[in-house]
Amino acid sequence: MRIVAFGSGRGSNFKAIHANIKSGTLQAKIVSVISDKESAMIEYAKKEGLEHKVFSIYSTRNEHEDRILNYLKSVGFDLVILAGYMRILSSNFITAIEKPILNIHPSLLPSFPGLHAQRQALEYGVKITGCTVHLVNEIMDGGRILAQRAVEVRDNDTEETLSQRILQQEHRLYSEVIRKIVQKEIMI
Ligand code: GRF
């Protein structure tokens, strides 16, 4: 399973996945790390000697996506994982990729899509939230759900404490889903 990872930020989900690949508990290979800016994820890729590429100069979303697609022509891959990638992909891009694209979101979708999902959950007052791994389609956080993990909201939770507990589950869940795809327990 040759994986291309997209991220814009700290990359903790990606690092958790990569740690499992390195320890041999996940049979996959990271063939490229793509970011829309210089980010902690790119720094990590450099440190780990992973192929990486930053696409930060462009004028329109089309141009940005075309550049990425052009680059990806030379990278054989089976799966794309979004790990904190802060851009919405166009349906043209999703079609042109021709491989499954996964995303992880810090809520139990379809509740609380979009930004600040943990804050949304606290503000709404739900007692259980969690995280979701789903396929990416043209609707934001709207693709087929592959797996979810519940996290209890505590009375004294802040956005930070809740996010932290959800993140611990994200780090497990994302690798579990990839493993199930590798082992054909999840068919896409
Ligand atoms: C995670 O909470 C993920 O669910 C969301 O963006 C955040 C990325 O965090 N899509 P990290 O970059 O993986 O640390």
C-alpha cells in the first residue's frame, strides 16, 4: 500500500501512522508528503528522509490542484490520506486522483463538520463526541464513513482537554482503518 499524505499543520496523525509503518505494525509505505505550506509535517518528512513537496505558489485553486496532479503523475500510489489538510478538494481533483482519499475528522460525523468540531460539540452540549475516518468526496466531511470512535465529554472539559482526548483516539483509529484496507477487511 503506497500512501501519499497531505497535511498543512502539526502532523500528529501522520506521525502516528508513520510510527506504525516503521515498527512494522502497518504494512504500508509513505511515498510522498504534500503540504500547501512549510509546516511541521514537512519538517518531520525532511527529518525522516521521506519524499516531500510544498505547493504554496499558485493563483487559483485549479492551478494549485493541477500542479499537485502533475507532480503525482510521477509518484505511483494506492491511497491518499489527508491529515490536517486545510483545503477543500474540488470534485475534478478527487476524480483525477483515481484512488481512494481518506480524511480524519474530530467529531462523530455527520455531527459537527467543518472547523472547530470539538468547540462545536462543547457549545452544543453533547455528552459523547469522537472522531471519524471517512472517504473524501466533494462535500466537506461528507464522504462515506469508514470508522468512528466515541469519546465521552466531561463536565469540566475545555476545548483543549477534549481535543487532546479525541486526538489520542484519532491516532489509533486512522492506522486501524488503513490496516483494514491493506488487509481487505474494508473494501473501497
Ligand atoms: C485533527 O484533529 C484532524 O482530525 C483534523 O485536523 C487535525 C489535524 O491534526 N482533520 P494533526 O495535524 O494530525 O496533528
